[in-house]
Amino acid sequence: MFFLGLVVTGVMAVGAAAALPHDQEFFWIGIMGEFLPVLVLAGWLQLFHKGWALVMGLPTKIWREVLAGFLGGLLVYLVAGIGMGIILSGLFDLVAGGSVETPQQLPDKLSTGKILLAILLAIVSAPICEEFFFRGALFRAMRARRSYWTAAVGSSLLFGLAHYGPDDGSGLAGAWLLVVMMFFVGFGLSYVYERRGNIVAPIVAHGTFNTIGLVFIIGASR
């Protein structure tokens, strides 16, 4: 159902592209690409699996999970984003025989309006929608049938592949570097979900991870 939602998004994006401001098209289509597949999936779950929200996990003390998610996001960024990023970048540089850069996640020269859209895309829609599917639905369903390691590796592999997208500057090597890095990020978010037992904590952790990355991107574009 999630991938059916992606197809619906693609069809709608083609129709919406002409009506969107050219310099904002990237952001609005990205936001559509996050929310529409999840809305399709949520609608299907509501029709056929009415207890889905409780299965994903809804905390009674939400602020405790917000704090846990924030700390978890910092840890994921330090371990997967920086630690594994340095190791993987060195390995890819060695194999490629030169410097390998990951694809640009956002356009250059962000205006104030584009920064607001980037915040909506990276800090609001992406954490909510991606955690809903990759952790709340996919990891949770696999975890109910298999071990934690199987569920974490399987869902994180698809999470990494979902970020595949080479550009002219990065090439295939840079695109695959990002895939592997995001695999470890997904694994860290799966651990947060496993430990906390609710969907709020990994959403906040994902949002924290993206916030740190967005701050660096905006700083570099100034």
C-alpha cells in the first residue's frame, strides 16, 4: 500500500509541477512524496487493521519520549552520522581512488522562504512519514515475526535504498555512500524504537538528526 501511494504521488506530482513555482517545486513535491504514501497506508490500516495505532505504540507520557527521542537522535547523529560517516567516506575514497561526496540533499542558495520549506520537509514531514512506514509499519511487522536483528537490518536496508539518488556531482559512488550511511542511521532509529516501544521517540530522534544536518546545510549555503 505504501508503494501504491508512491505511484499515486508520482501521478499527482506530474500534474502539480506546472502549477508550482519553479524554485519551490523540489520542496513541495518532496512533501507530497512523504505524506501521500503514508496517507494511503494509514487509510488501508484504518479499514482493515483498526488497532494499528496501539500496535505501533502510543506513549502515555509523551514528553518523556520526546526527551528520549531527542537524546537518541543526538546519539544516532554522533555514531551513524559522524562516526560511521567518517569510516565509510574513507573506505569509499580508497575504493574509488579519489574523493567521494554524497548527493546534495537540498538545493543551493536557500532563501528565507526555501529555508521554511526545507524545515517543513526535513524536520516535520520526513520524520513523521518515514518513521510511520519504516519503523512503525515495516520494522514493527517484521519484528512481530522475526528477531530484532532481522527486522532492524531488513527495514534499515530499505530505508537506505529509499535515499538512493545520484546527481552530477556525486555520481554512483556518492549515491551508494549515502545509501550505506542511511542504512546505519535507520539501524539506529530502529534501536530507538525497540528500546522505547513507541513511534513518538523515533520520530523525534529522526527530526533531531535532520535538524542538525539542516543547520550545517544552511550554514554552508550562507
